[in-house]
Amino acid sequence: MNRYKKQIVTVFALGLLLSGCNNTPNQDISTFKDAFAGKFLVGAAINVGQIAGQEPKAIEIVKKQFNSVVAENCMKMENIHPEEEVFIWEEADAFVDFAEKNNMHIVGHTLVWHSQAAPWIFVDDSGEDVSREELIERMKNHIQTIVGRYKGRIDGWDVVNEAIENDGSWRESKWYQIIGPEYVELAFQFAQEADPEAELYYNDFGVSGRSKCDGIYHLVKNLQEKNVKVDGIGLQGHLNFDIPKISEMETSIEKLSSLGVDLMVTEVDMTILPWPSDEVTAEVSLNYELSKEFNPYSGGLPDSVYQQVMDRYTGFFEMFLKHHEKISRVTFWGVHDGNSWRNDWPIEGRTDFPLLFDRNYRMKEGVEDILEMAENWETK
Ligand code: 9MR
């Protein structure tokens, strides 16, 4: 359990003790962070416009509802370290300042990823791949400069993102091709050296798939056997309308928790739009053309579909509550439907409804049932 969660649990337990009402649900609680207090943190990814004050209503939601934040894009390599000698700190600094000012748990995302890596990192002046030693040195400098800058301020880092393929094998990223599988343990070691107190996570999508879950299990087990510090696994929750089954994610939670690390359900959203290909994935490089067939709800969502989304969301949260002792945090990937990446991937310009706050910054109808379920969980 991380230091922030311990604090929250203590405050919550104290509150219950003082009120002398262990079994009586508090009817006044109506926010995510209060309803799930004592179970897990609830967070959201925020973007640079929101941090810069361009969307005050979204920020109001964040402050009122959540106790953890992650930066959606500004800490990714191509943004924060676009050239070897250039680090751009303004946006990341503003993100950390915002979170600290509002006393929130802070997640840094993400240090080593195949996507949005700055192109310079893998090549020399003539455009050839750098040597293994050189890439290790560059990765070390990247990780330690960033983690070092925020030492003691960022609670946990997504150190390595998406290193495993759906079939459980290694992703053939440039990191893997040039350094070999040891790049993962080296990344964790470099991060630990830079901030020994920060929690260090491995984060991936599609974790409900059996082969992928097994691949991640073995990756983390191998790190543990080598005494590499890894505190948690992020199971990205990029859900679809029909997959994965709740029970499939539950099986993964059970399996991965047997490693004795914290689990986080990260990047939660649920697309309801038709998928334009046979392969269902969160691979960000995909891109298809916009057409009416693939954008059926631009005029609004029919009630029956809306209800199915809420039922499915409720089912997932019920499962998260059941396993709350294994889960330290659940984080939404965005604040409201209007600014979700889902509207633009893998087809740009669609209208999706993936989050629990609508385009008008209103909490969606039915969310209060999820909060009530959380408040009453102990009494079930
Ligand atoms: O939400 C992010 C979007 O704005 C970016 O364009 C995209 C491109 O890299 O990344 C999105 O976030 C990704 C996250 O960092 C890692 N897991 C998958 C997320 C959705 O693609």
C-alpha cells in the first residue's frame, strides 16, 4: 500500500470511528474520492489545456471528484525530452504544481515506451541505430533527469509502458531490439536510483487476455527474482462495449495480485463505437478514415445503449470493489466525453461516450448508483 493510500485509509477509519457508525452509509457522500475512500484512490488523466486553465469546469470536476492525477501527454518523451540536450519542463512542472496545490496523489506517465519516444534517442548522427551501450546511457540520462527533477514529489511512475504483445511475447520495439529484454530491468533500476521512495509501475493494455496476462506475470516475476524494485502493475482499462468480459479482467487481477504487488486499473474508458478492423487493440499507431457507418451516435446516444454502458461500468466497479484489497487505484483516462482520445482514435472526429462525465461537465445519470454501491460496500 503506498504512503498516500495509507494516509487516506487512516483518515477514513478515524472518521468512521469518530462518527461511531461503521455500518451506516453516509447519504451525503457523492463524489468518487469520498465514496471509494478506504478502498482505492480514484484518479483522472488531465491534459495541458486543462492544467493551463483553459477548461475550468473540467478542473472543477477533477478537484471535487478525484484524489489522484496523471498527465495524459506532457511527460512523454517526445514532449518533455524532444532533443538530446533539450528538456521542456513548463507543462510537466505546471502539472505537478497543480496536483501538489490540490493535495493529490501524482502519477508520472511514462518513462520508457515505444510510442511517442523522441526519434533522436535511437539513432546516431548518420541515422544508424546507436549501440546498446549508448542507448542504455541515453535511457539512463532520460529517466534520471526526469525522475530526479520531481524526486519526493511524484508518488509513482509508469516506468515501462506496453512492452508485451497480446500473445505474451516481447514487443519488438527499438528498446528491445537494441538493448534486449534487459532494458526493462535497467529502466526500473535507473528510476529507483533517481528516487528510491517513488513507487515504480509496469503498465500495459489488453491485460485481460490470457496470453498477455501470462507474459506480464512472467516479466514482473523475473524482475522480482532479480531483486529489481517493482511496486505495481497498471492494467489499462481501455474497455470496449462487449470486450473484455468482466470475469476475464477479474481472472487477471487474481493472477497478477499473486505476485504481491499493488494493482492499479489505469486508463479507464469504454468506447461504444464500432471497431473498424478485426484486430481489437489499444495500439496507438492505428488510423482509419471517418465514415457515417463508424460514427453512429453523432446525434446522441439511444437510451438503451446508454443503459447498457452504465450497467457494464457498474459491473466493472462492482468487481473492483470485490478486489479492493488488491487494487490501490482506479484512474479514468480523461475527465469527460468531450476530450477523450477515444473520439479521435482509430478514426479522427467521431463522437464517443467513454467516460462518466458528459460533454456538458455533468456526472452521468446512473453514476450515483456506482457511488452508492461503494459507500455501502462494507454492509453488503
Ligand atoms: O490519450 C493519449 C492521446 O492523447 C495521445 O495522442 C496518444 C498517443 O500516444 O496517447 C494516448 O494515451 C495513451 C497512453 O499514454 C498509453 N496507453 C494508451 C493510451 C491511449 O492511446
